[in-house]
Amino acid sequence: MRSGREGTKVNRRATPADRQRDSSVRDADWVGTEIERMIVTGDLLPGQPVRQELMAERLGVSRLPIREALSRLASQGLVEHRRNVGYAIVRLEQSEFDQIYLMRNVLEREVLASLPAFDDDALTEIRALGDRVSDAAERADLLEMRLANQEFHFAMFDRSPLGLVVTEIRRLWRLAMPYHAAYLFDAEVRRRVVAEHEAMIDALAHHDNERLVTLMDEHRRGGEAGANMLLRNTNSTEAP
């Protein structure tokens, strides 16, 4: 026989330690987002150390959420822990960078070719994101432009039935993210990005996936060239 106590759910009051742990998790989430923003804007560059004491002072938190956030970002490949030195923004080798774009080229072509026809709601969403990119480009708000740009592309990618492939593409975007900081400083580059997005929206509206793949290939090459320039400059600066 089952005893009267078996299967009974026991509600335990949250202890001060529980509340402190929950608060630490929330702080680490926020700190991780802020450090990512610093990477996106170029405030933190590839190879640059992240001093926990200074970051804690800058963000107004204790060192614990800084340490937790850096550990998470390390598992995602954005920062690395160096023995007897501490954390630093990941610095890619040229061969690693080339492999990221090789994989993006192959995988993104497959995902875009697999897209279904977009309905009116999907096209409205894509156009709104394109407008966000355009507005940010006009204001030279590089952080907002890069965030909106990523949302624009993944609003397309995420509608592919190739979900596992899209997950890998997202990981590759994150790995190269530190090298995109300098790409959009040029106003002419920003205008070209906006124009290329408009062409992609037109291809989506006509369900012309073949043209969409071609447009994305051209678009990706521009981003690769800009990021490659920062990679070379960063690696030459750190070379002995």
C-alpha cells in the first residue's frame, strides 16, 4: 500500500539562499547581455582581456554575476579563459574565420532554397525589420543596425524546415560577431546593406528562392570582407 505521505507534493518556502541564487542568475543574464553588446559595438575587441573587477565596477554589480556570465559566454565561444591570465574576447585565426564563412555559405544556401512561400504576415514582419535596419543606418546607430540586421536574416532562416541547420548557422554568426564591429562605420556600406535587404524582400515576395540565394551570397561576401579586415588588423597588432 502507498503511505499517505507518498505522492504528496511538498511546497517549500524559498530561503534567503534561494532568493540570492535567483538574483544572481538574473544578474548574470543581464551582465551577459551587456557584455555581448560591448562586443557587438566594438567596445570590446577580439583578444582584449575582460577584467572582472573593472567590469563589475563598470556595470555596478558584484564579481559573482560577472564570473557566471563570462563562463556562459565561454561555453558559447565568444570569450575564452586563459590560464593565469583570465577571460578575454576570442580571437580567431584566419583559418578558423575562413571555415566559418565556408560553412555559412553552404548552410545558408540550403536554408534559403528550402524556404516556403511567405504569406502577407511574414512579409510584413520582414519589411518592418528591413525598415528598422534602414532607420538605424540613417541615424548611424551601429548597435541597433547590427541587432536589427540579425533579426532580419533569422526571420527568414527560422521559417525553413531545416531547424538543426538554422541552429548551426546561429552559432556561426555568434562566433564571427566580434569581427563585425568595424564593418558598418562607412555610410556607403550602410546604404548598400539596406539596398541589398530591399532586393531580398522583393525576391521573397515573388518566392524566387534562387534569386534570394544569389543575393545572399553577394550580401555575405560584403560582410566577410569587412570582418576580414578587422581580423587581419587585430591579428597583426597582437603578433610578436
